[in-house]
Amino acid sequence: MSGEVPLGAVPRPTVSSVALLAGVSRQTVSNALNNPERLQPATLKKVLDTIEETGYVRSAAARQMRTARSGVIAYRLDRVRDGIGGAVLDTFLHALSAEAERRDYRVMLYTADSDEAELRQFSRLTRARTVDAFILIETHRDDVRYGWLSEHGIPFSVFGRPWSSDGTNHQHSLNHAWIDVDGAAGTAQATRHLLELGHREIAFVGWPHGSETGDERRRGWAETLARAGTDAPRRQSLDSWQPDGILSGSNAARRLLDAGATAFVCASDSLAIGAYSAVQAAGGQGAVVGFDDTPTAAALGLSSVRQPLDEAVGWALGSVFAQLDGAPGVPGEPSLLTPQLVVRASSRPVRGTTA
Amino acid sequence: MSGEVPLGAVPRPTVSSVALLAGVSRQTVSNALNNPERLQPATLKKVLDTIEETGYVRSAAARQMRTARSGVIAYRLDRVRDGIGGAVLDTFLHALSAEAERRDYRVMLYTADSDEAELRQFSRLTRARTVDAFILIETHRDDVRYGWLSEHGIPFSVFGRPWSSDGTNHQHSLNHAWIDVDGAAGTAQATRHLLELGHREIAFVGWPHGSETGDERRRGWAETLARAGTDAPRRQSLDSWQPDGILSGSNAARRLLDAGATAFVCASDSLAIGAYSAVQAAGGQGAVVGFDDTPTAAALGLSSVRQPLDEAVGWALGSVFAQLDGAPGVPGEPSLLTPQLVVRASSRPVRGTTA
DNA sequence: TCAGCCAATTTGATTGATCAAATGGCCGAT
DNA sequence: ATCGGCCATTTGATCAATCAAATTGGCTGA
């Protein structure tokens, strides 16, 4: 009979029980944790020591009652779609959780199948004061979420720029806090890198038109090639539109290799992995650069454009905390972060690759 | 000046304000939500209507104060490792979050780089009464987490069986609530399926020895082959050990094809994707079955063994709630769930495949 | 007729922390 | 000697709900 449940054996320490032990009042204990500068060094030490001894931790609920802060940020967890591409959001979420902890906050998940369902979640979570703010992802046209949260005065910040209904990325009428990664800058960087390696016939393996993110990544490649002197018809013949996926990528790359391509800029690592395998099957001549720098890409030695997710998370949280601290609705200037190309074996100069 | 922040414009409805409006007392409002059977139908309706009108939602914090329940379950979010394999835990987490919501609970994330760090998180989260219970994953040898939580009387439940230090899966001295998927049953099912298709030279593409999960999956294949009459030396020659990954998978499959294999049971979808591409490169003759039924596998038409994650989540939550409701430390019999083979193009009978 | 009982509803107390205001001690200035 | 002012600390009130005990009123049966 040694494994008895010690539930409630010792009543959980409270601000009062700690105060009693330390020989001070409740408020002094509270101050030791919240406003240490108000206490005399000796008193502070005494109280902190007692806190240490008893293992006292403030009750989240009681604290929240008085301060009207839950210390929790909500994040919508989507159903898994694509195993590889999903890694980006996984990484984002991990960074978010870790960074939130560093700032004494926590991340709580919710799910929603539609915008309406998500608004219902907003409503529940905020009315119950379960969370203080939201971090939104997966922006889309006519996104009703910003409006709802703004109207209700709930702090939030978005990873992804607001796309207005005509597909341009004009500012939304409600200007809210958002951060995004400059996809065009990423593919442009990749394309320049391949140009420097001596490649001239640089193809793009991208998604079908209509995806904002995808179109933007294509643009970075196209503009860079244009600047390097590749004419429009030639660019057209080096472009391709594929649903995301490894197989799509290798099929497209095979065709483009036949058309004379010697290097590939891809809209995702999935496509790039496929393209890389096609290149290797064809003798290994040809360079490939992916997008997102997923662990899989790293493992395969695939060059890839890395999104600065830690920065994005830092900015998003910073913005949300500023709003919580009463900053006006106007967020610190939203901006595009520049991604960074990570060069690996798939795009290193090999013998005979020079122009 | 239309976009003013309406913060606090109307004071948030409380149990008292709703009571006033409905012409009843606070407690009656509380009962309407928590013990509706105690109220007269007419009173109940009146109160519920008022709640609806005002959009009242109970304050999570105040509720938690009195009930000593946070309504939150904690889950450790790991850093992303493998883009494809990670999808399993992603799916698990999504299912967990969705199912928790259905039961009026929420999932909160925490991170930890080591067991010690995780124990510290346990301590903080439980002392602050931020969470009610934990769902643990990634079990390993000499896992100290069960012990800590048991000693502290914190409800928890584990996805993954307890591995004792000698590598067997003997019961831990502290018997706790766990659920796991019978990997051997999965690979056995896959192997039988391939036998039925007429294959006789069925290879296994698995991980190096030492991973419990991996060894178990190998066992299911080996035992089924043995039962079908394949002798040990032959089995040995059809076995392979690979670090997880697409490339590893295709390399191994190429070698095994040369050794006469006509079908492949794989320890993961990553390996299977690689094996499948090797098979296709070699003319498309040969069947492949993966493990985990990731979205990528589905997209590629790869047969795969699907883990019943929804069931696992349901069981884990059920167990945790039972513990919260004061059930003794003894959990409902822990068990192994049987995975289900999903047959797709990669292992369908094609002309000429029959023995 | 009225005690007794039951069901429906109300009142009082409590949860654990923090805010706001009050207290006590000590200093220098009047 | 006395008083305003300052500092460190304490006391009282409050956040929004629920538990536990008290109340109300209707109905039954001796």
C-alpha cells in the first residue's frame, strides 16, 4: 500500500499560506512576484525563499479573474493535408509555442472546418475569456475573420498578408497586424544563385495559377530571368504548373529537361524532391532548389529557400502583446520578411556545370 | 470615426446580470447550465432564452476557481523531425483537439527538450492548475514521466506502450493508462495481403534494430512469412535496415529487387514512397505497402497500414476523464488497437502478377 | 387544521489572487 | 514639539462563478 494517491494530502499553497509562513501579508507575497521593486530587499528575499520552499505557483484562474488576462493565445489547428508542406506550419507552431512560453504565455488549440465555424470559436473563446488573442494563418480572399476580431476589439495578428477579393494584395480596408514572407524574393534569390552557377535555362516548377502564394513565387523567378535577358517566349516554355506533390514534380522536371532546362526553381520542397529525383535519374546533371527548407529537404541534400519563421513568430507575438498592452488598433508597420536560400548538394557547382 | 474599439462598451454579461434580466437568482442561471433537471421546464426555458439573447458564456476562470477544473489538457509539441512521419502525430493532435472540443475540453501546448524540462513543465502547469491532465506521446525506455505524474496524482494517459529498460514491453511497475497500435498486426496484415496477391518473395524495408516500434513492425512481417513457409535464411536475405527516408527506401528496394523480391512491406510511408519509386523505375512490377497512411501515401496511390488514431484518441481521453472523475489509479484495461490496411494502386493485382 | 415533506428556488460563503486605499513608522521642516 | 510627506506594508473589496445550506410554497395525510 505504498502507492496511495496523495491528492490533497498537503493543501496547495496559496498567497495567504505563503504569507503566513514568511510572516508578511498576502499583498506582500503578491508584490514579490509582480512588483518586486516595491519591497525592501530583505523582505523580498524572505518571501522569495518561502515561495521556493513551498513550491508555490500562482493560481492561473484566480490571477485571471482579477487581471482579466488568461495568458493564453489561440491557434487554429488544421487537418493535415500534405505531409511535407505541412512541416512549415508545424515548425511555425512549434516556434510559436516556444516563444509564447518564453513570454509566459501559452498556446491553446482550436479547430474549425469553415470560416463560420471559426467565428463561432472566436465567440466562445473570447466570451469565456479563455484566450487573450489569436494568431491567424491561412489567409484567403474575403477573409471575414479580421473584420470580426477587429469589431470585437480582440487582439490578433496574422501570418500571411491580407488578399483582397480582386486577388491583389492591396491593404484591407481594416488595416490589421500581419507579417508575411516575401516569396518572390525567395525565388528570385534562388534564380540568381542558379544564374551565378552558370545556368541559363532555369525552369520553374510551380503550382497552377490562382494560388496567391504560388503566383508570387513564380513572379520572383520570372522577373529575375527577364532581368537576366531571357525573353518571354523562352520563359513561357520553361514554366510549368503542377498540383503539389513529389510525383508531379518529377513528371514536370522530366518534360522540362527534354525541353533543355538545366536547373529548376520549385514552388515547394515536394515538387523539388520530385524534380531532384528526375534529375538524378537523368544522370545527375542539373540543379534544383526547393522552397520551405523542410527537414526532408535537408535530409536529401536539397537546396531550399528557408522562411524566417522564428522572426515571423516573434513579430506576430510582439504585435499581439502590444495590442494587449493597449496600443491602438494600428499595428507596428506590417512587413514582408526576406527568406534565406540554404545551399546544399542539389545546387552546388559540379564539374562541367559551368556555362 | 466608425471603427472605434468597442471594448467594454457593454459590460460582459455575468451570471448575475443574466439572472436579473430573467427575473431569477444567480444560482438558477448556474443550474440552467449545470443541472437543468433541477429547474422547472418553464423556468429553464426562460433562463436559456435570456442566455441566448445576451450571448452569455460562463467565465472560464471563475468557473475553474470554484470547481478546481481548468477544462484543459496538455500536450507536448515536439520540434519537427521528419516531414512525412510527422504527419502521424499531426493527425493525432488534430484528432485530440477535435475530440477534446467535443467534450468541452481544450488542448494546450507546451514544449520541452528533455525529460527534466518536461517534468518542470508538469510542475508549473499543475501547480498553477493551468491544466487538468496530460496526454503523453513518444514513450521511451526509463521514461520518468509516468512516475512523476502518478506520484503527484495527476491524471494522464499515454499513446505508446511503456517500454521497460530491458527493451521488452513488460508492464511498468506503476501500471498506468496507455493505448497503442499493434504494429506487428499491421505488417502481418500487409504481408498476408501480398501473399494473397500471389507474391512469394516479400521483402521488408525497415529501420535499423533498436527502435521498439520498428522491431515490432519487422516481427509482424517475419512471423507471417515464417508461417507461410519461408525459411529463416531466405527471410534474412529479404530483410533490410534503413534510416527512415525516401532515398533510403528506394536504395534498399533496388537492392532487394535484384535479390529477387517482388513485393515490399515497409516500416513507414517514407520508406515505402522510396521503394515504390524504385519499383516503378524498374518497370512497375512489384507491390509496395507502407505504414501510417499519410496524406502523401494517399496522394501517390500507395497502399498503407492505417493507425486507428481516432480510436486511440477516444480511448486516451476517456481514460483521462475517468481519472478526473475520481476513478482509482487503475485505468480501464490498456490495449493494443489493430491497424487497418488501406489498399491502393501500389498493391493491386495487375496482369501477370499472379503466382 | 396543521405538522411534515418535497420540489423549486434563493441566500450566504467561498475559491485565490490583485487593485485601491489605509496604516504605521520615520524623516526633515516648521 | 508637531506636522506634512514618503516609504514599506497591510487591510478591505472585488473579480464571476459554484457549493452548501436556507427558504418558500404547495400538497399530503393524520
